Amino acid sequence: AGAVYDPGVRAGSLHRGAAEVLEGNWTGTSTVPSRRLYPHQWSWDSAFVAIGLRHLSPLRAQTELETLLDAQWGDGRIPHIVFNPSVPLEAYFPSPDFWRSSTAGRAAGAPRTTQTSGIVQPPVHALAAWLVHRSDPGLSRARGFLSRVYPRLAAWHRYLLHRRDLGGGGLASVVHPWEQGMDNSPAWDAPLSRVTPAPARSFRRADLDHGAAEDRPTDLDYGRYVRLAADYRDGGYADGRGGFAVEDPCFNALLIASEHALARIAAELGATGTARDARAERLTAALVERLWDPAQEMFLCRDVIGGALVPERGVSGLLPLLVPGLPREIVSALVRTAHGPHFGLGGTTRLVPSYDLLGEAFDPHRYWRGPAWFNTNWMLERGLRLHGELGRADALRTALLETAGASGFAEYVDPYTGEPCGALGFSWTAALALDLLH
Ligand code: 9WN
């Protein structure tokens, strides 16, 4: 692995530690994000896990993605949670009896026996499938891995591009903060304020049994999450204008990166990927046209119902750096913003925070309102490297590896000190550290 994270002894024990986390969280067919806090399969977690797992076992990495895809709905959506039937209902909220996927989701083609949620998460899957294939093309071909996953991934993207273009400008919208994956980001505060919270006594938060209340979203946020999800369910999970619709930069950037990956997969299967690459380029143009803010030098979220950009700087707005065809001046601006006073890379912070250090809502410990997460840092590292910012990418890789190991593979950390927050032994932290070691 050449220049990667030295000295070798520390790299060796980091590798061992990360492998142990993934071993401990493996259920036999997929990986839980955390044994206690998140005891089921999560969609984007599994994609990140597969990206790391491919260095330990390409077969398990393929299985991880195939298990998730087995729970895909007939309309193409990949649910954000696939429930493990042997885990007690009380272990996680909202549980299968809240989502009622097999009945409420029938018109949308939810699986009959497997229980899932009815919302989605960011489309990292095609990118993950391509990277998993590349780690062992012989095994992948022998098992027909790509030919089995390709039609499912294509249906997934079709769902997002057709059913979820709620803004009409060519981008996919999320209809719930859990879909975007950064649950209580300050970018949601204004669009969420229109939603009437469900009464606090109408549900019981299992997350507070395992996570510190001051590190987790508030009860008021939860009331709104519950209302939005219940309304979506009660409408049979049909897509249209509900109470919340946002175009998010990270979600759409991952869709673009995954479209490019699908083009590579199509080519590997002997088809032509040019139509997909062309679509990825159109999506890139729509991303820039609809979400780029030249004054803030970053991408912002668009509130589709209110109709305006949300003036909050979240890490999501830096992550389109992942997109290959981004205009050069936008790349330079994003690199400046990540390394400037709002995100502090190379200066005050160790890892990129989830939210603006100078923002009014900044809190270094509260979930997606400031702490640094390892998946966002991995995406940023990849984007820096892709655009030739090798010195900065190397620095971020070293910081990520050091912090992952020192924090016990924490779910997230204080962006200044690296102090661990949330669950320890968190799967994507271990998986993405492993990926950067290779
Ligand atoms: C709701 C599993 C998931 C991640 C999300 C993260 C958190 C769930 C929760 O955990 O969300 O989906 O209960 O807080 O915000 O990104 O996929 O790790």
C-alpha cells in the first residue's frame, strides 16, 4: 500500500481493529451499523460497509448489497431500513409496526414477507457495486454479480429520477430528513418548521436507551419526523407533494457518481454506457444550475415547497466534489470553502464538521449539527483526490485514520478534539478506514 498511513505497526492494528468491528456487526447476510443503537440493516450504511468489506471478503461485500437489494420495492425504491425479524420491536423506533410496509406499501410493490421502512437513503449503491466488483472481478464474474444487480440498480435510479423529481428541474428530492441521512441538519429547520409535530406521548424513542439525549435530535425534531413518515405511510407511500421536499447536494452528487458507475457496469456487461454518462452530465448541469451558490462558494439545499435555497452551510454542500465533471472554478471554490473558516480543514478542525463552525446552530456534539462523521470525510477525501488535490487528500486520509482508531471507531466525533460521540464500534467508520488503508 506504499505511502499509506505509517508506521506499519499502527496500520496493522488499525486494520485488525476495523476487521473486528465488521466481524462483530455481521449477522450472516448483512452488517448492522451498531449492535445496540441500530440493530437492523440500513441502506447507505450497507453501501459504505460493502466498500470496506471488499478488502476483507469480496464475497461478503457482494452478499451485503444483494441482501439489501432483495428488499427492493416493485416501484424501484430501496428502503432505508430492512428489519431483522428476530430483533424485538422495542429495540428500535420506528419499528415495523409503524411502517407497515407489507400492507401500506402494497400499491408501491413492497415485499410481502420482509418488513422494511418506506423511505429511502442516498444512492451510494451502484458506486459500491462497481467498487466491490473491481476488488475481485473473477469472483464477481463467476457469481454473475453485476448481471444480477444491474437491473435492480437501474430500477432504483429510475425511481429517483422519475418519481422523485418533485421540483421539476431534473434533480431527485428527499421527502424526509432521514432520507438524506443527516437527520437533524440545520438545513432542515426552516422546511421542517411547516410540519406539525406528532405529540411526544404518541411514540417512544428507543434511541435514548443507548445514546445520550444531548447528542441526539430533540423530541420536537422527532415529533416532526414521526408526523412526516406517518403521513407518507397513510398515503400508501405514493410520491407527490407532501409536507417536506428538499433537493440536497450530497444526495444528488451520489446519484451522479452512481450513474457514472452504472455506465461502467453496463460496459463491463457488454452494453454501452454512453447514455448513462450523458445522463450523469445532464444531472451535473442541473445540480450546478439549481444548487450552486457562487457567493457562499458552496452548494446549498433547495426547499422545493418554499421555492428558495436554504441559507445554511452544511457539509452536504461540499460533497459534490465527488462528481467527476464538475467545472474547474467550482472545484477550486469548494476546496477553498472546506479549508476556510466555516469548515476549518488544515487549520482548526481535524475532520470536516457536519455543519458551519460559525453558524448560529453549530453544536460540536449534537449529531448532524456540528460533529464530524467518517462517511462525509471519506467522500471529501475521494473528491479531493479525484480532482488532483493530492496533498490535501493525504492529510485528510491520515486524520481520518488516526481519529477512527483513537475513537474506537466512533459513530461521530467532536470536529476539534476527535472526542468520540454516539455509538462505538460503528460499522461504516471501520469500513471506510479499511478502505483508506488499501
Ligand atoms: C435514522 C444508521 C443511520 C444512518 C443515518 C444516521 C442515523 C437513523 C437514526 O443512523 O439515522 O435513519 O435512528 O438516527 O443519521 O445517516 O444511516 O447508521
